[in-house]
Amino acid sequence: MAVQPEGTPCWADAMFSDIEGAKRFYGDVLGWTFGESSPEYGHYTQAYVDGKVVAAVVPPMPGQEGQSQWCLYFASPDAAATADKIRENGGEVLMEPMQVGEFGTMCLAREPSGAVFGVWQAGTHEGFEATGTPGAYCWAEVFTRDAEQTDAFLSAVFPYRMKEIEDDAVDFRMFDVGEDTVLGRMRMTDDFPPEVPSYVNVYFTVGDCDAAVARATELGGILRFGPMSSPFGRFAALSDPQGANFSVIDITTTEGEMPKINDV
């Protein structure tokens, strides 16, 4: 795939204290195979589906053991300029832009409500080589306790156009880059335990949502929500055995009418 337009989700990785355990879990649930770990880059290990790179796992940095979570990266033509925009709009840069060999330049940040995300300026590594196929990334949503602050931040840092779903039951917005809808934003309700911070929820595509959930829970994962059918697909939210949250979605099994969507 070519370098993605600015603001488009382009990569996902996660830190795991037990890398081999993570490889077994995601290999079984999502069908991933794994390349060789790279000692030069902190034993970064890429995951593949049908020979195409779809994500990566990596051991934790010192002091971050036991804090497994998926990190979504947004494409940027200039990571340093994006880092400046993050600071200017109330976000926090957790890791200054750092060149990763010839692969590209990365930056880690936190938006004002607390969700952590990454920025990726592509070099030879352009990001996902497949999306929307079984085992590959499909979609992501920012779950936030301060929707107004998050909306203003994301729209200032990236060239997004906002839309919202017309539904009194949920506060859900979507962000477009050009003609493509690339990200969702969900306001967290009181159903979320107060200790759960704002976060980015990453969806991976599966051929059968119920089968993926059954396999994940057999292997020690925890079902958090679903499976539930929707006009967008049948999906479920899970935590893996090391505590990293993610969702699975079968985009071929849809139910119900598409909601009305309005420009903001």
C-alpha cells in the first residue's frame, strides 16, 4: 500500500511482557504469523497475514512491564510538525519524533482526555500492507470522557472533516480524510468503570466474529462486549490474556439499516 494521507490510521503495535504468549494468542485468534524479532530495534516483531505485514508486537520498555495496550499510529508527512501541533492544542508528546533507521520516524503522544496514540512518518515502511481482510486492521475508535476536547484536538492536529451519527442513545462522531471515513469517536458513558481511562480501540477483521470470540476466550481472553450485529458488521470487544483491549469485526455479516449521518 502507498503512503497514507495525513491523519489516516497507518499502523498498530503493542507491548507485551510475554511476547511468545502474545504470538500464540493472536496467531490462533487472528491467524497471524510472525517474522524474526529485530534486536537492533528492541526485538520488534512484525505480524503477517498471507505474507502481508499487518501489525507488530514488542517487549515493554523498562518500567512499562505489565502495561499491554494497542497503539494506533496516524500518518504524517512531517512527524516533527505534527508533534508541534499536538503540543499547541493541549496534547502531550510522550516520545519526541525519533527516526527508526530507514523505516520512518515515530512519535508517541497523548490527547487531552488521556488516549495515547502514535504518529508515523513513513520511510521504507509505509504501514499496513493489508486492511479490511481477515486478520488485518479494519477500524478504530477513540473512547473519550471529554468528547468536546477530543474533537477539537483531533480536528486541529489532523485535516479531518467531522460527521456525527444521528442517534439519541450514543454520542458518536466520525472523521473523514478526503472522501474516506478513517476514525470514530465515542463518548464514554457511566457504563465504563471510572478507573478506565480514555483509549483508542483497534478493530481487526475476522471471517466469523463468534468463532473468534470463542477461540479468544478459550485462550484466556475476556469478552467485554458483544458479539453484536450492526449495519457495519458483527463485532465484539475483548481483552487479551495480558490485558490489551481490542475488537474483532466480521464486516460481511451486517444487520439493520445504516444510521443517518450528518456533517458537523
